[in-house]
Amino acid sequence: MPLSAQSLYFQLGVQADDDGFVGNPKKIQRMLGASDDDAKLLVAKNFLIPFHSGVIVITHWRLHNYIQKDRYKPTIWQEEARQIRVTKTKEYSLDTKCIQNVSNLDTQVRLGKS
């Protein structure tokens, strides 16, 4: 991974809130001189999860950080926080719900055959 992508990941981690959300990743990217390709690489390698609002969350935040309950401040990005879940391995993952149950095989009706 290029040093510019590593630097971007590090600085995003420094600027993240107590839940791992960063509201201004483009600003941090510009300050470092990192390219859009660096950010796309971090997303492709599953280090970051982007949202349509421009906010990002660091995928392994809960795995690498611990904040005491008396110092913890919830994120202000509640809409985005509702779209993710924490896996058993303490990683963030998009909460995707299955639209159709594919394990239930329905019978197929073929027209034109009697």
C-alpha cells in the first residue's frame, strides 16, 4: 500500500470521533495531499466504509480502540451509525438486509406447457 494511503488512514484515525466516524475526510485528504485513489484504495481494501453523506467510518475502529465509559461521547452521525453493525470480530459492516429469501425455492409455472 502506498505511503500516502497509509498516511491518510493514520490521520483519519487521529481525527475520528469515539465511534470511528469522520465527517470531513475530503478536508483531511486535501491537507495531506493524498489523492482520491488513496481513499478509493482504503475503501477497496475494506479499511473504510463510505456513506452517501460524505461521512466515513473506520472499519476496524472497535477492534483497535477502547474508550472508557466515563469518557465516551456518542457520534453525531446517528443516521450513518444506524446503517452499520458490529460483527463478532468487532469490525464494522454495512447492515444489509436480504430482500428476498433465496433459500425458499418456489415452484415455477411454465406457460404454454400442459
